[in-house]
Amino acid sequence: MSSDLLLTVEQAAERLGTTERFPRRLIAERRIAFVKIGRHVRIADSVLTAYIEGNTVQPIRRRRSRYGRAA
């Protein structure tokens, strides 16, 4: 994380496609790692990427029946 870009809460919200309230809630609930620089809060880009990947739900692939539907 040493050369990782640090995002403001506003930038993180924009990347997530949400309002600023959502990343602030993630921070308050300690559901995401963050950096505190004085009174400023920053979120590492890699942390945000990991959060997105960890909460991505893959679609279920349904198998097609060989026999088709009953008539």
C-alpha cells in the first residue's frame, strides 16, 4: 500500500457510484480500512478495489435439462 493512491471520501463515493454517506458509514462501522491524516480521512485505492471484489456476487448458471419441459 506504500505507493497506493489515497482517495478522499468524495472520490471513493464517486468510484462506488454512491453518495458520500455510504463510504463514511463503511468507515464508521470499521468495514473498510482507512488512513487518518490529522483530521482528514483517506481510503487507499487498493482497499476500495478489494472491497468491490469481495462484495461482487457472481450470477448462478443454471443447467438446461437434457429432456426439456414436460408437455
